Amino acid sequence: MHDTANYTTTWLFGPSAEAKSRLRRVADALTIVLDPGIILPRLAPATPVKVLGDRTTVAALSPSALGGRPGRGGPDWRAMNVSSFSVALPDGRSLEVSVSGPEGATPLVIHHGTPSDRTQYRVFAEAAAVRGLRFVSYSRPGYGGSSRQPGRTTAGCAADTLAIVEQLGAARFFTTGWSGGGPHALACAALLPDRVLACATIAGIGPFGAAGLEFLEGMGRENHEEFGAALAGPSKLQGYLERQA
């Protein structure tokens, strides 16, 4: 975990000031959510209630902890549900995905931290829903129920993200990522410029080994332990993660 003081938001331009402003309002809300001293004790993942085919319908979202309200004629976010399903990829892998918010709305794809998964927290989903966006989360390869992808690179997430968005029937989307998800959001913006409306990172990590960058500076003890295990090799990392599970 990062120290609270290091929760900052980095902005990339979108094709219009309106698109950038729209994502800014959502990411500002998520930055508040990510302040561990204020919001995290109140976070509660949605609870599965029934399975419908290959989709898991999840309990309806509670009233917004962020004080947002739907605009006139906009969606009623109080009635939103979270649906979970798998996306099959051309190489035989699959990704587990969760979606909430108004049907047919522009997606906001969020890239989770390291480690984490597709779990949608109510305050995150509501921050998007009250702004008329469809909130999309997924587990990266090797996390949750998503297939592993040995040798994968950060850039590879762009194709995975595009496959998810296309299955939802959307042509363009917003994207954001926090902590270890930050570089993945940036990869989507860089490699899918005709698809990404705007991009933001929240407390995103920098490139490991970059000149003049102290990679672990400001990070909490858990990050030092996890990255140390990762640098020591797959067996050390697996042992560390199994002890944390």
C-alpha cells in the first residue's frame, strides 16, 4: 500500500475537453475512495445472490457514499446490479469480468492494483454510475479466475481490454487504473488511441529501473515485501502470495 500522501492523479488528454473533464470527475471520486484513512474501512464488496447461466447477478448497489445524484432523465443508479461473466480470447485464455451501471452507456474500464481482482466496490461503481458511465472491471491474467499468461507484458493488456469492450458492444471507452493498474491504463491509451476517450492513473507506479527513480520510495511495507519476493523469482513470489491468501 502507498502512503496516503502519495495518492495523486495523473491525467492524459482525451480527444475533447469534455471527455477529459468527465473522466476527471470520476477519478477524483475514486481518489477520495482510495484514501485509506477515510474510505477503505467502509468498503464492502457486493454480495452474490444468484447465478443466471454464465452470469452472476449481484446485490443492488446501496445509496451513494459520495453524495452523487443522477441527472434529470439519467439512470437510476440505486437499481443498478453487477453482472459477472467470462470473456473468451482468441489464444484460448479467458478473463473474468464484472460490469455495473446503465446498459449501453460508455464503459469506464478500471485496471486494479497489484495484487487484486475484478471485485467491484459499491462506492467505485456508484461514482461511475451517477455520471452515466458503465463501470467495467476485470481480473488480469493470473488473478482471480482469469487464465495465466506466462511472459505477458503490460502492453498486452490493451488487446485484452479491447476484447472486453467489444463484447460489451462499445466502440470507445474511458480507462483508469490505480497503483499497479496505472501502467495498464496508460498502455491502453497509448496503443488504442482511436478507442480510448480519456485516461487517468491514480497513484500509478513508475517504470522499474528507470534512471533517477527510486521505485519503492513512499510505498508501504507490504509493497517492499512483495516486490522483493518478485525480484527473487517465481517460487519466492508464489510462497509469499500463498502466505498472504
